Amino acid sequence: MTYTIHGHIDPKFRAVVDVFAEQLPAAPRMGGAALTVYHRQQKVLDIWAGVANKEGNAWQADSMSISYSTTKGILSTLAHMLVDRGILQYDLPIAHYWPEFAQQGKHSISLRHVLTHEAGLYHIRSMIQDAHEMLDWPHMLEVMAQARPLHAAGARNGYHALTFGWLVGGLIEKATHAPLSETLAQLITQPLKLDGCFIGVPDSELARCTDIIGAARYKPRTNTSKPRTPLPQQLIDKSLRWSGFNPDTTTEALLPRGMNKFYLDEARSLQACIPGANGVFTARSLAKVYAALANDGEIDGVRLLSPARVKEISRVYNRQRGDVFPMPMHWRLGYHRVFTTWPQTPHAFGHFGYGGSGAWADPSRELGVGYIVNTGSGSPFADFRLWRINTAVIKAAG
């Protein structure tokens, strides 16, 4: 299928447009995407194409998409801004701000432990009985406060796929005494004049949200008393084990019970506060935040972070394989390594999400990138579409 690519294109980045187009769905009415790139503080690419919903309506300039774990990078940036302002400290126990959190031996867990996925609190499946509990923000904060960690803080790392949002978001609310959405708007969205950056979409903006089209779902076998696992599940489990994944641990971190009947892209989910997984963004909003991080924390005269803070948050804190995924993620403070097919990106950091989205910064190349999609699945850290686009972006910038 031939797509019409809309938006702004710097001739130097024309080759990136070609790669972007190649990643769009082969079949019509099967989805769309948007990509924004900043280079040396200039917006050099801002493009979109495809359809926004199951009815086949065209993707618009202001279309937004739920971006799953890409949300974690924005949430982490917000936390770092509060550290810069002296409202939070990385190594002070979370219980200092949130006394109830000290239960079950969590008195020493700090923000740094959570940001580097070393808190031992990723096991969402054991914490709640049904995925729909995630819609209840006060309830989920109580769940986090009552949870018992799987290991001592800092002993190992394991991807906190869902719990990260309530741990960091809850801490932000306790420290600021304000709703998370309000703090996000005041510190990031409004100063940068972003056109789409929400954790909990207001009524007035719901119509801009794209539908998620054709995403596959991994449905774990929950009844262990059954003598035989269905063949599709057997193949999934075998492929996970072959690649080094432990399906049991991965299920604990990613799939609370009832997840096969829970849809993050439904209106009630989009409007809830699930800060590890339900952020809704435009590509240009994501790219502008990361463009600031790529420029010592500042863009368009607005300073998000101090240069010293940017240097600290981009440092790698662990390189070990984690309990949840076998691939070393090279965790920074809330961000992971940036994947490309070529070349290496040792100075780049960001966060990718299930379904294919992602956003990242590379200070060494002065790059900020944001990519959103509404079709696909892949791993919890996007798929090869974004890897190919990232590779093309780096080549064009070079």
C-alpha cells in the first residue's frame, strides 16, 4: 500500500521518511504512526501517516496514541525535575515521604532503587486479584504500600513493568501533595507548550486518541491444574525459554490476572492513572522532552533539568541480566539503553513501549526522537520497526 506522508521534512532526513514508510502496515485501514526528530534543538522531522481508528479515519497532525511503557521515561523525567528542586532525593527512603510504604520491610527502598528496577517489587500478579484493580489509583497506592519485596533493595534487578508507575507516581504525589496529572502539566506540558502529554486523558482530549488496531495478546495459562497446556501457549513458552526468558517471572511482572479482558486503550483506562503503562502522547511532545535532555536539559529557553542532573541520570547503574528479562537493559535512572540495528549508541537513553512506541535522547549527537504507533505488539520494549527507524535517524544525523 502507498501511504501519503504528511508533515515537515528536512531534506537531510529524507532517508528516515523512507524507512518510516516501510514500517507502516501493509494492509489498508490497519493503523498509522507519527515520528518527530529534533537535531541540534531544531525540529527536523515531524511526520504522520495511516489511519487513526478502526473506522479508517486518517491520522491527523494532533493524533495521540497510548504508548505503554514509553510513559516511564516521561514519569522519570518528572521525578528528576523534583530532585533538582529539592523536593525529592534519590537515596532518601521512600517511606520518608510516604510513611505507609515502610510496611513489609520496605523501609530502606529508595527512589534510586525503583528507577534502576532494583526494588524487588515487580510481581504485580501476586499483588492484585484482577487487572481491573489498576483503574483505582488510591487502591493501587495501598497495594504498593502493603507489598512485600522479593529481595533486598539493590540486590538484583527485575523490570517493574507495571508497578513502576504507582511506585514513582505515588511518591511524586506524596512529595508534592498534588495530583500527578497536575504536576506533569505544571512542570512539563505547559512550560514546553506540548500538544499531547497525558497520564489520564481529560474528556476534552479523548477524541484525539487513536484506536489500537490488531495488537496481539499474550494470554497466560492461569489454571495450573489443567494437565495439558494448549499448543499456542506451549509455543509461546518454548520461545520465551529459548530466548532466556522465564515465562513464570515474566508473567508475574507483566500480566496480572484478568489481563486478557482488560484493555488499556478503552476510554476508562485512558482516563485512569496507570503511570507505568497508559501515557498518551503525540510524537512531537515526546521528542521535545528528549530534545531538552539531549541539550543539557534545556529547549526553547525552557530548562527542565540542570546539566549536572542530565549527566547523572544518563549514567548506567547496572548491566546485569534481570530477573524478568534476560537482556541487560543497562538501566539508567528510569531509562534504558537505546536499541538500533546499527551503530552503537553508548550515550543514548530513553524508554520504549509495548506496541512499538518509543522516545530517546542522544546528547552526543544532539538528538531527541519520539515515535508513536497504533498497531502491533512485539516485546515490552517495542519491536524492530523502531530499531530500524532509530538506525536511520542516527545515520542521517551523522
